[in-house]
Amino acid sequence: MSGSAKSALWVALLFAAGLAVPAATAFVVFAALAPSDQEVLLRILGERLPLLVFGAMVLFALCVGLVRWFFADYVLPLGELAEHTRIVHGVNDEMPVVSTGASEVARLAHEIGRLAAEKRRLRGASDARVRDALARLEEERNRLAALMSELVEGVLVCNAEGRVLLYNEQAKALFSDAESAATTPRVGLGRSIFAFIDREQVVHAIEKLEHSRRRGETAPRTRFVAPTAAKRLVKFEAAPYLGGGGEVAGIVFTMSDVTGLLERESQHLSLLQTIAARARSPVANIRAAGESLAQYPDMEPDRRRRFIEIVAAESSALSHSIQEALQAYGEALKASIALEDMRAVDLLRVAEERLRTITGLEIELDAVDEGLWLSIDSFAFVQALAFLATRLKQDYKVRSIRFAVRAIGRFAELDMIWGSAVVAHDALTLWEFEPMSIGPQTSPLTLRDVLERHGGEAWLHREGSAGARSSCFRFLLPVGEPVGAGVRPPPSIESRPEYYDFDLFAHGAPSSDLKARRLGELAYTVFDTETTGLEPSAGDEIISIGAVRIVNGRLLKNEVFEKLVDPQRPLNPASARVHGIDAAALAGQPTIETVLPEFHRFCEDTVLVAHNAAFDMRFLELKEKAAGVRFDQPVLDTLLLSAVAHPDFADHRLEAIAERLGVPVLGRHTALGDALVTGEVLLRLLVLLGERGIATLGEALDASRETYYARLRY
């Protein structure tokens, strides 16, 4: 019942009581009189009737005044005091507790204020201990976030129901596609993993992990390759996270993009086909010439010379064809996940130190171009150099090695030179298929494996006259791209992405009936719009949409949506003064037909929340048909929820609610700024609604419909 209805009822009851007492007394006296006296009394009352009516009016006025005084000094102040106390107890103990009522009510407010101050003192002491614990937790959190951000692979963790608990930026990039943002599912905390990975493949992986666990494997793993909506082919490696009872409580996925690997395999096959096609004719000619030379050893010198020239020419053509194919393939191998771009001089300095330590040989470096970069697996290649140096020392008594490197087109030639020691021409051929043994260590790789990894080649090369001849192993390696050093800005704790929420492990599968679910279990998208004006039905348009997600009672400030929209109509000057967006800022921005599907994808599987939601939802509804989407989620309005939680307050503007609940107001009248404030307000309102027994979405919607503000229409 409203305050005015209550006061009217109290006036009526008090006035009725005021009339009932003298009327009852008069009736008793009248009944005790003789009939003649009764006639006299009735005549006197009839003559004094105007006076009696005037007395009743005075009594009514006194009742009205008394009730108004009582309500103004006691009833209404006590109601406001109760609301202040509830807010202080629930969400904002910094709120001052004051009263404008009678002195008794003011004293009560003062005592409540003292209790609130004592609560703040106790909370301050406990907060100091909590801050110490949180500081340690924050340190671990920052370590986790830093580790996640530095990983090359994408990492994603989900619970047993497929809800995302953790992800890093690399995982987000694997599933993102700027060209199809409206149709590509977004990675986010609490979202279903089945939106961007095929359900059957994930279920199959879980079944394999469960089967491996039951067989007694201590660290079961499984792998699969799956396409994503972002048109990438991703390799997944899955490992289980076990619950307290040994059951699979979640899955840890590590992911890498293997789209390029398939492309390179295709290029490899194409290379082989090209070499085969180009080699067929030269090989046939060389074979024919060779057979003729062998069959006719006594042929004429001129004819023999022509056959030899044919062999030389065809050999040169064959070599040229193979070189071209290898160069093309080398370009493709530069992007290999096993290779990195590294300065040639840095590689040789690392090799110099390692070979000198392992072999004891004297190592020299020729002058190297500082601008020469190689696409190299530095660890594997230095191992290969150490292996060769060890074999040269053991088998041919080589005492010193010199390195030189130079660019040859798209490749680089790296020479490993040892002077005059004579090395068998087939030594490299024999060594390249042996496991590389370096001191007590033996690598599973062979020299041939390392060369193939780089798309390179190696051969024994000799130069110089007989008396001053030097020999070397010459390596053909792909040239890399220069890499800038880059300066990574120090990570800001405030800006570090909140890409994990392990509390979601405890959340089971969502109920099919959203209205029956508790408010704290739901995921929300809190949004706001800025518009050209205040009349959606009269042609005003959206110029900005901002939104933020709430999952598991946390406002995820790094999972936001913010877009400017070209309204394709002039701005209302009065509205522009409020939100500060002018026509120049909107020029070239996408239209609502492009932005609205992206926003629809962002807020799927969540409850929509806005302040004065009827206004914003009307703008969305009018554009649903043009954008090809429909917003059929439940909608909560913080304006209505505030009226439910604070029925004794008259002001339910966003600023007033935020002030009552202790929410700082930043970025007001920007779409994202208002959405962030509304989100903070919602989290505090949910606490107050719980104290009133409103625990589920259905109860919140029903309570909202009963408020006066639910009548607003746009």
C-alpha cells in the first residue's frame, strides 16, 4: 500500500473513532431519557445541526493534521530509516544514516549510525587481514595471467558441462574472425564451448579421457583436429581436470593453428610433382647420352664432345629447375612453427661458444653481414654443427674450424671450413643418416632431419689449387625476415584481462527454465544505448551501443562491447550536448544493420539488463527486422528493481541509485560508461532483493511488473 493510501486510511479511522465516541455516548443518554425528554433532545439537536456539522469538520481537520504530523515525524522517517539501515547493512556502510523526523527518530538514527561506524571499524580490521591474503592471491593471479599471455599456444579450460572457465588471448584469437564478427561465436567466461567446437568431437574426447582414466592411466591425454568458425584448422590436445571424487570435472585444452601446416604439405607435394615433371626430360636425355657413350667407347671425338655437351646442358637445366623449386618451397617454410627468425651473426656466436666447449676446437668467424637473417631452428642446427665438428675431429684429426655465411638470393650459404684435411667425398652422405651423437648425448634427430626441417641442403665443397685447397660443408638455408626488438609495456594490474573464473567449476548444467534459476547463477549482459533523440517511434536512431558481461557475480570489464553507429540521419543538438558524440565521430562508422547482429552474438545465452530498459529495448525492437535478429532473452530493468528494493525512496535515477549504493559514477552518458555503472548497481541490487526474499529471475520479473514505473512505454 502506498504512503498516501495509508495516510487516508489512518485519517478515516481516526475521524470515525472521533465521531463514534460522542455518538455512542449520546445514544446511551438518549435511550435512558423519557419519551418527552427524547423529543426535546431531538428538537434541540435539530436546531443545533449546523453547529454539529461544523464540529465534525473541525474534528476531520484535526484528524488530517494529526495524521500528517504523525506520518511526517514518525511513519515516513522510520520507513526511510529502515531503507538506509538495509543499505548500510547490505551494500554500502559508508552511507550516512540521518533522519528529518521527530527527536526520538533522530536519536534512533544516531544510534544506528554509531552501529554502522562500529561495523566500519570492525570491517577495516578484517579488511586489513583480507588485503594481506588478497595480495598473495593477486600475486599468484598475476603470475597466472602473465604466464597465460606469454604462451604461444592457446589455452582453454571448461567444466564438465562445457562452460568456459579460463582462456588466454591466443585462444581467443584462434576463434575470432574480424570479417565475420556477427556470426563468429565469441570466447568468454561462462559461455558454452560447444558454440565454437563441434559437440561430438568434444564428447568423444571426454569419453576417451574417461576410458583412459578408468584403465589406470595417471596422465591421460587425447588429441584431435577440428575446424573453427573463424575458418582455421586447429589441433587440440585435451587433458582432464579431476574432481574430489576422481571424476572428470573439467577439460584443459591446448590449441595450435595447423592451417599453415596443411598448406605447406600441399606445397611439398606440389614441389615433388614439379621436380618430377621438370626432371623427366633432362634425365631421359642424360640417360640416352650416357648409354650412347657407354655403348660406343670408340666413337669419334666430335660426336663424343656433342654427347658430353648434351649431358652438361641437361644437367645444368635439371639443377636450375631443382634450385627454383627449392627456393619456392623455402619461402613457404619460413612460416614453419619450428623455425624462428634470427640474425646469422647471433647464430654463429652461439655455435662458436658451444662448439668450443664441446669439442675443444679452435673456432673462428669470418666477417658477417649484420643485416643477414636466417629462418632457423637454432637449437637443432647448432646440434648438427656440433655433431659434424665432433666427427671431423675424431675421424680426420681436424683442429680448427672457420665459419662464413653470405646471402644468395632467397637463401643463405653457410660454410663450415676446416683447411687442408682431406675428407672422403661420401663422408657427409654417410653421416647425415646417423643419430647425432655429441659427447655423452645422442639426439633422436639425424642431420637429414634437421636439413629437411629447414627445407635446406648440405654438400661437401672444395676450392683452391692442389697445394692450397680448403674444404667445407656448405649449407643452403632459408633467409629470414628482420624482427624488431619491440618494447613490451609493463603489464598493468588494472588492465590485466580477467580470463578465468574457477568458481564456475561448481556450476552444473543450466536449468531449462530460466525463470526458476537463482539470480546469482545467471549470466547477464548489461547494456546502454546513445541515440539521436528520445523518440524511437518518431525516427530517432541508435548512435552507440555499449555493453559488459556479468558472470558468476563478477563484472568482466575486459569482456565488453562498444560500437559507434552511423544513424544515417542528422543528430538532435540537445542529445548531442548530453552524450558529446558529433557527426564527425559517426562518419564512416557501420550502420545498425551491421552492428546489431554483432551485439546479438555478444549477448546470446544471457539475461539483458538496462536502466529504463523500455527505452533501449524499443530502439532494438524497431531494428530487429532490418538486422535479421531477434532479442528474445528475459530483460531486467534496474529502474524497476530499485523501486522494488527501495519502495520508500522516490528518486530512481541512475545517479541517485548509484549514490545510495556507493557506486562511483564514471563515464556518464557514454554507452559503455553507463553500462558499467548499471552493472555495478545491479550487483548491489541483487543483494537487497535477496533480503526481500526475491531470489529467482521469475520472482524479480514479477516484482518488477508490480511497480509504478512498469507502466512506462516508448
